[in-house]
Amino acid sequence: MDEDLQAVATLLDTPEPTTRVVDEGRHRLQHAMLSSPRRPRRTGRWAVGVGATAVVAAGAVVASGQSAPGGGPAAGGPGTATTRTVSTGQHVLLAAATTAAGTPDGTGTYWHLKMTFADSGAATETWRSQDGHLWVRGEKTHGAVVALPVATPLRLAGVEISVRQLRSLPQDPTALRAWITDAVERNAADGSVRTGGGKLSRAQRDELVADSLTSLVSQLPAPERVRAAAFRVLATLPGVRSLGSVAGGRAISFPVGDHTARLVIDPETARVRGTNFVVTADGAELWLPANRAATVTGEWTNTLPR
């Protein structure tokens, strides 16, 4: 943990990535984009595409924690944070990072996400194939599993990204932050994100970076070591606070633009168990009302429900 805190201090002492690291991040971004067509120019904070629309139509938006195939997340082992101190928001995130770094990656044909609202018990589920096809089940589908007619790619920092490309993201925190920062800057430059008619401000950029990091640890089927790097970068964000123990783990908060994000993290399994803040698979930022607490799960599976 002391080594992790030293890493956080190092990142905090260097608020901007170096030119070399940014160049490396840009190279990774360009490499990732070679196999994906350039997305059309859109307006809005991040564009909300058919995937997010379908999930909202099904009754909710989806956030997740990753788990191993077959159900429960891997626990214990060399990466577990069972006996670690998690007294501050940074400690919670760094303990989760340590656990994630020692957890094997899950595999499967479909990425299955489920979110359940505590107040009503209503649930929404999605199954996404690795080529981007999506199936949805929720209240609006009356319990039926509905296949969307077109593929819906994942997005990170506004960039269309495949599962294969997620696996090639940097596992070093500084390099990962540089990759995301560069992607955010590029999407602002081509008009894909609204900036009020001017250049992307540092506050806007920091908000979009926080969006992307949250998506990596709570929704996208990213490899565990990439998630570990994202947890470590989140620990460097200003205003990270511990809210204490709650059902499912430890609650933390941090500012995101004009809002305050609240995540429930289980440091022993490195899973995000709850959130008030959702970045959809298409990159849209959505906030749940204060009375709409949500529990979240995610896993790889090889089968679709009937």
C-alpha cells in the first residue's frame, strides 16, 4: 500500500503527462483506430447512440462490476485486499487496484451486465457479443430478450473501441491517463464533444477523463490490469473522499464537473457494486436520481438466455 501511495504522490506531482508519454498514448490510439472506421461527427457531450438508447428504453441504463465466468468474482489470492487499510478514498481505490492486478481475466462469448434498482427490484440486463451485437431484457421488453438490429460498438473517451482493443490498452497508470487524455482532446478537436463554442477547457477535459476512468472500472469488459491502472489514476483525482462502509463495500465520492460521483467499491474483489453515475457503453454521462440506488454485476458468459 505504501508503494501505491508513493505512486499516487508521483502522479499528483505531475499533473500533465509528459510529451513522450502523450506521444506514446497517441501512437496507441492511432493503432487502435486503424481497424475501426472513423465515427460520424456528432454534437452533444458525448454522442448517445443506439446501444444507450436501447438500454434506456429497456427501463434503465447499465453499469457493472466485472466477475469471472460462471458467476461470482474471484476473491482471495495474492491480490486480495482483505487485511489492507482502506481508511481514505485513495486507500479504497488503491486496495481495489492491488486486488485487480492479481485477478485472472474472465473470458466468454458475451459480456453480460445486470443492474437492479433497490427501491423497486426492477432489473435491466444486456448481453454483448465481441463483435458488438446486443441483446436487451428489462421491464420495457416485458421480460423477453430482444436483439438489436445493428451492431453497437463500445466507446471509451468518445473513441469507438473493440474488446480486442480494450485488451491492448496501457497497463501503466501514467500511460493510460495519457491515452485517455489524448482521445478526449482529439474528440474535442473534431467537434464530437460540445465545448461551448471554444477550446476544450481543462475542467471539461478533466471531467471527460473522469468519465472514461469510471467507465473502465465499472462497465467496460477491460482486462484486470487495465482496470487496476484506472483505479490508480482515479486515486489521483482531486476531491476523492471515503464515505465509509456500506452494504457491498466501501463508498467513495469525487467531483465530476458540477456533480458528485458516488461509487460503492469492494476492495477485496475490485468490483464496483453500486453507483449514482453511469457512463453508458456509447459514452453518454447519465446521473441516477438520489432515490434510485442501483446494484450492479457483470460477467463473461458463453450462452444467451432463451
